[in-house]
Amino acid sequence: QSQADKDQAGSGTLFAMAPRLWSATPMASLVLIGAMVPAAAFMAPSLPGTLHGRARAAFLSPLPRQRRSEPARGPAGLTAVDPAALGELPGMIGAMLGGDALHNVLPHFPLAGALDSHGDGILLAADTAAQDASLARMIKAVDVGKGSEELQSFLTILLNTPGIKQASQVILPPLSVAVGDLIGFLLPTYIKVLDIVSKTGGHEGLLPEGIGDTMKAVERLAARGEILRAFKVLQAAWPTTPLRTGSILLTFLSFYILTPPGVLFGLFDIYLVSPIDKALETKWTGRDFIIGRQLGGGNFGTVFEAQTSAEGQTKLRGKNGRIVLKRIYTDEEELRENFAKRTMFGTSLVGGTVARGNFETGKVESYFNERVRRYGFSGSFASYLGAFVGAINMKEEGKSTTTLSAGQWLVWQYQGDLTVESYLEGDNFPYNIEETVMGRNQEELTSMQRQTEVIKNILWPVLAALRDMHRVGIVHRDIKPANLLVAENSKPAVKLIDLGAAVDLRTGVNFNPETGLLDPKYAPPEQLVVPQEVPRAPPRFVALLGSPALWQITAPDRFDTYSVGVMLIQMSVPQLRENKQLDLFKAQLAEAGEDLTEWRKQFGDQYDFQLLDVREGAGWDLAKNMVRPRNILQRGRFSAAESMGHRYFWPLMLDRVNSGNGNNPEKEFDVEYPEI
């Protein structure tokens, strides 16, 4: 072509280049143009003055026919041009394809909607000179500052990298539209607030160029990789008033006080709810109970089954008089001043130190049981009724005698006397606990499915209890089968007990970063809830204010989920159900560098992984995400909430069930987990 022809065709638009492309490789050019047109709709941010939505509508949407005497107009000032301006383009297409008419050919290409539907013209370019001038002024007026130039250069290079640039061209336009719509929705309310608060308006110049123009400038800068300048444009368009600064600080403060473990709710709990709960708590005495058989014991106390006396039954308000009492062993230790203080409502624990001695440990267990009861978590925990210190009636050889027991007593409603450990060490696990946990024997399921469902329904309420505890800043620190009560006639059937080793990271109660209370068979390799570098807890109010930052930085909840992962492996692998075998497992895992996959490669031939491998290895995948070391961000393993969302806990779907009679029709079963 001559230079005049080239000038006439133009050099700034896609369609003006078409004749030159056809003269070189006609068929390839046709395919190229057909492919580029729809892509151009998504690359609108790179076209000056053209919004994503407008470009897409212009290229792909039908336009109404208009009279030839008037220039065809697209939406919002976009201009359409007569096809004759493209020279011999239609004739070239027809000749290339064997004389087919243009309207028969174009439907096979993405350009069809633009060419075939608009015989009068196709959209060519945007009439955006005024808009471009406005955007240029906005952009030029903003300076990112000398200190940000190097960062801006890095971001520009990064966002112009092939691949990232194409992705941003697809993502940025709809994101810009969404942000603009959000600002447009909130702006009137914001202006009204300014009017009310400032009394003088205070919003002159608010988004002076208009929301649409401001977002165009932001979008254009972001498409070029100038992220900092884009933010500056948006910031410059917002009014610089004290209210703006206050609203930003208020938003951050609201997020901070509401994020776990919850400063706002902590304040209510400490200074309002806890005193009221203490005042309304049942006041027990030794005369309210008659002790029966011993259920168990440990390092800190002995557990008894008991029955309420006639006097005690009146305090239960119609509840069953069957009770569990835990007597805390008496020792010479007394409550230290830096551990607890006396108040008008009773003993109040002070943060910053770990319980020392049996009596303080009993106070800690009572404190945490009271907290989970106040928060309504009782469905996942044993039903706690209170505590007292004093004498009690002991039943010996069929006679009631009064025995002075100067120890501390904790009181629960009786719900059962066996733990998951009792069933785990018994014969035929998990079938021996199936009816209690599931409510029936699932004989319609296969053996593998029955076992898996029982194990899932043991772990589910444990994770639910931990999720609730973690939301209010409590870490249990001693999750194991011996601390899972199997409740009779209760849903869920598994309850979390023994909170004496728990730590309250909201207030620092029972917390010392250098001390840990744990069972090495189930504890994670770090052995401490938070790193040792964390300082001791300050006074309670200060600890409360700093608790969200501590929780987000150290992720202490991952300590408990590791223990649940170990229980998952122990219950699913038959060879690990005895405690001595679990000790061997932990030693082998340490030898494998705490890498569960590596452990299976080295020692897997000794174990049966069928229950973890069913359903495409869902159980094994969950175990790998729970039993693993922390990463540099103190995470790296699932939280309780993340574990509950894993596909291992998805309902079991069976297409066919063999009932044994050979005539059972096809069925589908949904195994539902208890709502907690």
C-alpha cells in the first residue's frame, strides 16, 4: 500500500490494520481478527477512555439501525463507522471463502454480532478526548513520593510480566466496576453523615471528578502496574477531613476488638457476665451429696459417683440427682497472691502464672468449666454444676458416715463413666462404641464404612468443642482419648472433659510461655502453645487488649488440632490403638523428621491404613494437614474449623447397599453429624 493509503486506513485501531493483514496471510489474518475481537472486550482497560463494560457491549452486543445520514452512535458517545471505510474488506472475505455472502460467513466468527447485525456500521473507537484530558489531569496531579519510587518500579515490572499482565487485564475491569458500584452505594450515606457531624457539609470536592472518572483513572494506572499511584488517586479524591481518619481508625478498631479471642466480649465477660454468673451459681455444701463408688483417679484428684441428698435435690431444679464429684487432693500449697485474689464474688484468678499444686489446679479447672458453661458450650462439654470446699457425707459399707474432707470438690451432672480410651483399649473397637455414638448399629453399611463413620462421629464433637474454645481464647492443651467422656443418652455422645491444663490467652490465666502441661504421646513437636520468646502475661486488662495480636501472630489453636490428628491416626490404624504402640509411633515420626508422608514411606509396611485410605484417601489427607510441624508463620496445620470443613467429614453417599437377601433395591444414605 502507498503511504496515503496507510494514512487513510489509520494506525490507531484494530480494524484499520485489517487490510494490511489480509494482504499478507489472508486465512491466518481472518482467524487472528476473529480471535482478537472478543479478547479486546476484556482488554478494555488498555484502550484510553474505554470502560470494560462499554467495550464488551460495543463489540459483542447488537446496536439499533440508524439512518445513513446520521453517524451511528454506540452507547455513551462511542462512534460507529460505515463498513465502506474499511475498503474492500467484505469483498476480500467473500473472495477468500469461495464467493459466499458476507452474512453467511460471519456467523461462524465472534465478530458476527458486530458486522452482520449492523449493516450500517460497526463500532470502531471511543470519543473520549474530554475524558482523557480529565483523567490525565487527575493522574498528573498525584505524586507517589520519592520514597516510594523504587517500590513503584518493582510493582510496574511485576505487573507487566507476561501472564500476570494478561490476568490483571481480565481481573481489574470487573473489580473496578464492583468497587465503583460499592462507592456509589455508600457515598450518599457518607455525605449525610458528614453533614450531620460537621454541620458545615465538609464534603466539598468529594470525588471531584465523579466516581466513574476516578475509577477509570485508578483502573488505567493499575493496568499499567502503577499500583501506588492508583491508590493515591483514590485517596486524593476522598475528602481530607478528621472524620475520614476517624472512620478508618474506627474500622480497624472494630475489626481488632471483634477478632478472636474477642476483646469486646472479653470485657463484658470479665466485668459483667462473670460476676452475675457467680452470684447466680448454685451454692453447694457437703450435706447435698452422698458419695458412692469411685470412678477413677489421677495425679490431682479422685472421681466419685454420688447421689444428691433430699436437701441437694431441691437445688437441682428437677434434674436427675445422679452426680459426679471430683475431689482435689489436699496439699500444702495455698493460693498465691500472684495467682488469685479474693473478691466479693469469690476467688478471681490472675493471669501470668501457671497453677502450682493441687488446690490451684482445682481452681483452674473450675474457672474453665465456668467459662464454657457461660458461653453456652455445654453441649460439647460435661455439664458442670459448680464447686465447693468442705465436709461431705461418705457412704461406707451400706452406712452413711460423716467424713471431714477439707479438700476442694467439683460437681458435674452424671452423663457416663467411660471414656473413649476405655473403648479404644477394649475388644472390637470401633464396633464396641458404635451404638452409643451413632444411636444404632449400621448393619446396612460395609465394614470399612461403619468403622469410618464411628470414628468421624467421635472426632466431630471434639473439633466442635475446640472450635468454640478457640474463639474465646482457650487452648485445652491435653486432648487425648482419656479426656473424652462417652455420654449415655446424650447428643453428641462424646464430651470434652478435664480442663485443668487449659490456658486462657485472653487474660493470661494459667499461662507461662516457658511452661507446658502435656501428654507427650499426643502433644505436637513444639510442646508449647506459643513460642518461648513471648513475654509473660501482663495484668489482666492489658493482656485482654493485646490478646488479638498475640492470637493472630502465634496461632495457639493449632496446638490442640495436632492432638486430634494423632487421635485420628490412632483410631484408624488398628496397630496403634494401644498406648505403648503409640509411643513407638511418635518415636518413628520424630525419626522421620515429623513428616507423616516420610514416616509412612519408612515404616508404613508395619501398619494397616485402609480406614485412612477409603474415599480417595480423605482420612490420610486430613491427618497430614493436622499432624505436621508449624511453619514460619506459626501455622502450617489445620485449625479446628478448617478440619471440620475437610472432605473427610462430608456425608457418606452409598449407591448400592447389600443387605444380604439379594433383593435390596438401590438406596442412598446420608449420614448426618450432630448439630453443635
